[in-house]
Amino acid sequence: MQDRPSVLERFGLHRPELRAWALYDWANSAFVLIIITAVFPIYYQKLVAGGAGLSAEDATKWLSYATTASLLFVALLSPVLGAMADFQGAKKKFLAVFVAMGSISTCLLFFIQSGDWVLALVLFALGNMALFLSFVFYDSLLPHISKSEQELDRVSTAGYAVGYLGSALLLVALILVVQNPDWVGLEDGSAATRLGFLVTGIWWAAFSIPLFLRVSEPPRKIEADETNSASAIKAALSRLRETAQELSGSYKQGFTMLLAYMIYNEGIGTIIRMGGIYAVSKEFPEQSVIIGILMIQFVGIPFAFLFGNLGPLLGTKRAIMLGIAIYAGISVVAFFMDTLNQFYVMAFMIAMVQGGTQGLSRSLFGTMIPKHKASEFFGFFSVFAKVAGIFGPLFFGLVIEATGSIQHAMLSVVVFFVLGGFVLSRVNVEEGQRQALAAEARLH
């Protein structure tokens, strides 16, 4: 009789290298929640840009420009750097560079004072760019540490769950310190907020250390037409040309998966970015909106683990389709939302599927690419994800302009889930996995 899997095995955290890999999500999610989502934007708009005389509209405009510019650099650099890391066998080295860059940029936000809005945006953009470039190499390690497709699903979603927990705990601590600055010997909430930025940068670096200690660098593998002494840049550009051709040829199923991900992730990203603004437009108290954000973080933990186990039960593609269907329902709930309780229902629904859908998307793509070229393929994955961060909000704004209603814009997001789900339904997962295994078998 086969032994039942342990709790840690069901969570995808049963080996030291798996726990160390997932802990990087704990490390970087603090930046996502505190710097990108909840704290820095408010501090920047009200105190930094406001101190320079910028209006709220101008401050928000420049923050959006800084975000777009940083993501554009990510889209341009990630495939090239990913190919270089694969050729050199240096995934962890590249990851270390961007962890250091992001951590230092975040720590330097501690010195931002009222009126320093340009410097604040430069540091924010550098940290944002470092974060998303680090994901290329972090994600590319996943297929190497996982021993089966089922484990891949569990480990990937476990990363999101661990990230939710870590970032939520740090945000709660920061909120308490901002409200009670005398606890740490500070004069006011502004100083406490800046201390929070310093802690976030240190947190990112410190909790990244287990990955570098426990996760082994995957063995370097070169292809038949390459030599060990070749220029890394030339080899990377050559690989990129091959990969671009292969994505639409030999790895057609992986390419179709990328297209589907780009489309439905447009909807996911738009709901994440616009959900808070939509709640504010309903004149819900700012404190209630923060409570909703924290609900997503804490409730998302068990549901991310749940989705990790749904993959083996339903099949990873079917589990993603379930998440997409729930997201479509979120758009409908948002359209009819008028009360604070309905806002909390929407937040709960987002928590149910956010980490699981994105985690399973990452793991499904990981099963349909050759392991020796994981960084460059995840570089393209990053490009498609960044593109998804541009067109969704643009479509959202155009709908508002056409209808004059943010409610109709929230409802219109359902289009991305319907179309993305349709494209995903066309993906032949088994064929894609066979193609990836055949590519590995051809290596010398």
C-alpha cells in the first residue's frame, strides 16, 4: 500500500530546495504589496509629489509613466538576458544581480523627502525593473527543482501562497508602526513609512539568501551547433532567433499557451490594478479598501495551496479554466457592486483564484518548454506578461471614455477571460510536453 503524501508534500514544500525556492516569493512579494500596491503610491502622491506642488492627477500620470518605462525595459531585456543565462549556466548569478539592484533601490527610498518626486520615481522604476527581471531567472529554476508535473503545480502555487503570507505580515506590521511611530522611537507616520521602505529592501535581500544556498544551479547544456568558448551575447542572440522560430513551430503548443496567458492575464492585471480605484470611486473608506487588500493576501494563502492540488485532480489546464471562469464572475459582481459588503465579496473571489491561476499558468508553461532553455523561454513569458500589463488598462480607459462609466469598464474586462479561455482550450498540453521532452533527448 502506497504511503499517503505528507502535508508538506501536498503543499509542495517537502524538500529544502523547494522551500528555499518558494521563500523567494516571500522575499519579493513585500515589494509588490508595499511599494507597488499599498504604501508607496500613497506616500509618493500625498507627501513627495504633493510637496513639489504636483496635483494628484500629475503625480499619478508620472507614476504610470515610470511604471510603463520600467516594464518596457523588462520586455526588451528579459529574452536576451534569459538566453545568456541559459548559455552560460548562470541563472542564479543573474538572479543575484537583480535581487541586489532591487533591494538597494528600495532601501534608498528611505531617504526620499517631500518634493523629491523625480528621484522617488527613478528609484521606484529601478526596483520595479529589477523585480520583474528577477522573475525570469526565478521562474526558470522551477522546472529543474520539480520532479513531476504534479509537484510542479504544487510548488508553483506554494510560492504564491508563501508570498501572500510574508507580504501581508509585513504590511500589517508597517501599518501598526505608521499609526504608532513612538513604538520605534520615531516622531511621525512619514518617518515610519520611510523606515518601512528600508525594511522592505532588507527583507527582499535577506529572504532571498536560502534560494542561493539551497537551490543548485542547473547544469549547463549547449546545443549541437554551439561551442563552450562562443561569445555569450552572440550565442544568446542566435538562441533567441531560434526560440522565436521554435515557438511558432516546434513548440506551437507552448506558444498558444503564451497567447492565452497574455489575453486572460490582461483581465487579471486590470482587475488587480483598477479594483482599488473602482472601490474608491464608490466612496468606500480608504481603511476599508486596505482591509480588502489584506483579505486578498490572507484568504489567498489556502486557496493558492488548494489550486496546487486541483492541478493533479482536474488537470492543470482545467484548473486554470476554472480560475478564468471565476474571474469572469468577478467582472459581473463588480458591475453590480454598490455596497461595502459586495466589495468584500469581490475581494474574496479575487483571493480564491489570483495566486492559483497565475501559479498554475507558470507551471503549465514550464512543462511545455525544454529545461535547458528555460530562462530564455521564461524571458518570452515575461514579455507576454508585460504586454498584458499595457493593453488591459488601455482598453479599460477607452471603455470609460466611450461610455462615461467605470462600471461598464469593469464589466468589459470579461472579454479578456472569454477570449483567453477559448485560446487556452485549443492548447494540446500532452503534445506540448512531448515536444519539450524530445528537445531534451536531442542534447549531447
